Amino acid sequence: MALPIHIFRSIIYIILLVSLTMATAAAGDGNTVPLSRGQVVYAPVYSHIYIGDRERPFLLAVTLSIRNTDPDDAIVVTKVSYFNSEGTRLEEYLKQPVTLEKMSATRFVVHESDKTGGSGASFLVEWETAKSVSPPIIETVMIGAQTQQGISFTSRGQVIKEK
């Protein structure tokens, strides 16, 4: 015995409605951001890259950018360390913690002439705050120009530890 068409449509409609409701609940509202009270972030850096068959170094200036993305609260950057390709710490950029107010940013620069970092250099950035906030965006921007050739690119930091 076949179901009347209106009952069949109602069953299909209920199944679709339940499926969509479950999918929406599983996906969340799309506006949730994982909050944090502090992190250690690894940011890759290239103080130079190699070009040509002879692997000639192409020197680059590096800017480390730390952007507080939280619209309501400040964060405190407690440590900015610069390492070379071998993992040796070359420089500590902070003598004391720096407060980044809501939606503000700071930067640290490695000059193009400073080739001590090498092609595998990196920064470790540590930040913290008293309450959970939207984590900062931490990225590096590399740029260089020789004769008529210019290169620029970015690299995003990677969280390696929650505080």
C-alpha cells in the first residue's frame, strides 16, 4: 500500500528539517572563535632566500607584525626572541613586556643587511592576558629588491603552546 503523496512529502520535509538542524548545530553559528589567555607562537622568517642555479643569496628585510585582534581587551606581549637557522637565539627584542591595546599592533624589524638569521630563521612570540580573548595575528613580511628584481611574501605564525 502506497502512502498518499501529502504524507510522503511531509515525511521528506521532516527528515530534511531534522538533518539541517543537526548540521547547523554541529557546525556552530560560524561566529565562534577559540579564545585564549596566552600562547607561544612560532613565526618562520627568511632573512634571505636562494636564487638561480648557483643558489645566490637574495637578502630580505623582515618585519614581524603582532596584531591584537580583540575588539575589547588588551594583551601583553612578554617575549619576542629571534633565532637563526641552527636554532641559536640571536636577539631578545623586549627588555620589558609590551601592552597592545584593543585592535592595536606593533612590529619588530630585522634589517636587510642582517644575514645572521639565514634562510631558516624564526621568531618565538609569547603573549598573555588576564581573561580569554581573541588571539592576535602574528605574521612576518619579507621584502627585498636587487637591481630590477623585487620579492615580497608573508608567513603566518603557528601556535605551539597554550599558556
